Amino acid sequence: MAREKQGCGCGGCLLALLLAALAGFGLFAAAELGLLPFDLPEIDTSDVSGMVDRFVEGPVAQEEENAIDDSVDMQLDASSAELYAYSQLSESDQELYRIVLDAMQSREPRDLPEITMFDLTRIREHIMADHPEIMYLDAMELSTQTNSATGEVVKTTVTCHYSMSAEEYEATMEQVDAAVAECLAGLSADTDDYEKAKYVFEWIALNTTYDQAAAERLDGVDSETASDGSNGQTIANVMLDHTAVCGGYARAYQYMLQQMGIQCAYVTGTANGGAHAWCVALLDGNYYYIDPTWGDPQFLSEDGSVAMDGFINYDYLCVNLSDLQTTHAVGPLVVMPPCKSYDDNYYVREGLWFESADYDHVSQVLANALDSGQGYVQFRCADESVYNTILNDYIVAGDILWNLGLTQYSYSSSDDLHSIIVSF
């Protein structure tokens, strides 16, 4: 039977405020005051052709300088070089990024050069792609002062509004960091990037419950709950509550990888037509997409049940762009890398990738799973021909399993990625 995944009810994801504005939310009104909400309804971001081609590798292009308020002393910490979205901006936009980030973190209004709501949206999306710890932002306000005689804009100010007090946030982050430290304590210092990424992927899948109620609230954009911290989209939802929607899964995953020195960014877009969030990470020198929500077996089943104890779906652990695009579409505001490598793909690293329909190889993989007592095995085929042969001639026909002494088994398959799961 084919395995189908659900869309993620994450209409509140910060994935296309520009498009939402154009759809009629009034963010570009002629008034001198604009309010940029933290959460907006689901919109279509599937048409993002050309965005990946704009990925910047190396120094960003120099743009014409903007007039920046030099009175504010803002510096990113030493890890700023590892901030993916920041690295994709021009120098002038990086300066805007630092000002807006400072406004968020200091909780003080900051002056900007003259800027549109579109540009503020774009800069904020880059900040949120880099900073999973920002879970206190409710809305951003852009105001302007004009010369009454000439109508010329003389001052533009960004002001942030918050869903948590500074004291509440500090206390929450202390608990989050303690939980993260406990989680990561099991990793040795010499663990490579792939093993770190896999470890966190598994921990989140096994320790988090998908919050269907929060997903339904977000799909309806319930104004009473969309920004009160109960929307399941923060690192605290995963690390402390152990229940979240895709935004929480992705941000917790991103935060833990960042704590281990791995560059990781938050990605928004759509999956199977619904708003969704996942990650992109730089592992062992190559970029990969990783969807921690789709690793959770409870998310995969319509009724929230888990058919196999301890089962994790590895289909979206370290995939390239071609694989991702079978089900996901990247949103338009932050340019993402053209991930091409298979080196750290889960199936390749674990010896579960089949370039050919080698009967003996398939039999050995099944036998190893039986001997381990794991109860299931998941593997992937390089192309449709190999997939059809292994699935139909070996698994469905059943002789390869009968030869191993198995009389009872079940299987599922993914036509999208040519992966197969056999459980015993």
C-alpha cells in the first residue's frame, strides 16, 4: 500500500507575509502606520521558480549604501558567520537585519532608513530563519514621520510588540537550555555532523507528540490563540511541553543543531499543498533538507496511532532539492541552497540504498533487521525500476520473506521517494 503523508496545519507559519499582504490584509495601506502580525493565514507559496538559483555562495554582492542610523551600536555575535539567511543578504540588507534584530531583542523602537512593509517583511523572515530562540514576538509596527510642508518622509521607526515579558522569556529559555543540554549530553565530542543530525531527528520524533488541536487552531487562524504561545510553533513547545506542530519541530531541531555548532536554517513553504516548515542544514560540507515533523510516526498516521513501537520515518533526513520537491515547495522570501548531495542521506549512510534490485542484498538487509530484533526495516531504491522490482517481485510476491522463515509481515511504500518499509 502506498504511504501518504498529511499536510501540516501551520497556517500561522511566517512563510509569506508579502503574499498575504497582497491578498488584502492592508499592510500596504497609504496610512503612515503599518502593523505586521506575527501569524497570518495559510497562503499559496508553490510558485517560487528561480529562488534557489539566487543562492549566494561566498561574499554577498555589494549594494548601494542606505542611510542607516549609526547612533545604535549593534553587533552580531561571533557566530553570525554561521547564520545562513543573514549570509544571503547584501551588506545594506545585513545592516537592516541587525537593526531589526536589535529592536526585537532590546524591546526598544529603532529608526530605519525609509523602508517598505515588503522589505520589513523580507528582513524579518531572514531573522526568523536564523533565530529559533525568538518566540516572544507578537507583531511589528512600522511608523513614519513626514514633513507636513513637503510630504517627505523624515523618519521611519520599527516597534515590536510581544507575547511574553522579558522575565517570562528568560525563565523559559533557562528551562529550554537545560532540556537541550540534557538531550545532547549523550553525544560524544567526535561525533560527525550526520550522526548529530540523526540523533536530534530521532530524539524529536520519539519525544514529541504532534499537536493536532494547535494545527486546527492555526488553520482557522483563531485570533485568541494565534500568538499566545499555545500554537505549538516554538522550541519550548517541543523541549518543555513535548507537543508541537511543524514550526515547533523545525525550530527545536534547528536550535539543537546550532548549539552543536552546525549551521541550520528554518524553512517555510508548503508540503502536499498545505503550509509547512522544516530545516536546511550544512552537514560535513554539504547542504541538506531535513523535515523533523515527517519523521514522527504520530504525524504520519491520520488517527495519531503508532503502528510499530519506536518507528521513525527517515525519508526526509538529509534529502536533496530534487527529493524535497516531490512533496515540498520552498517559500519565496528567503533564498535556499540548491542541495544536490546524497553523501549524508540517511539511506546512503546506513547502507539501505539500493542502486539495483540485488536479491541477495535485499535478503541480507531483511535478515539483519530480523537478527537485530528491531521489528521493521526501511530502505530506499535509486529509481522507479529498482523500486518496482523489489516491491512487487520480492516483497508483494513474498518469496524473499518466506525464505527467511517469515509467514506474517506487513509493508508500506512511498512512490514519491521510492522507499519501502517492511515490518515483522
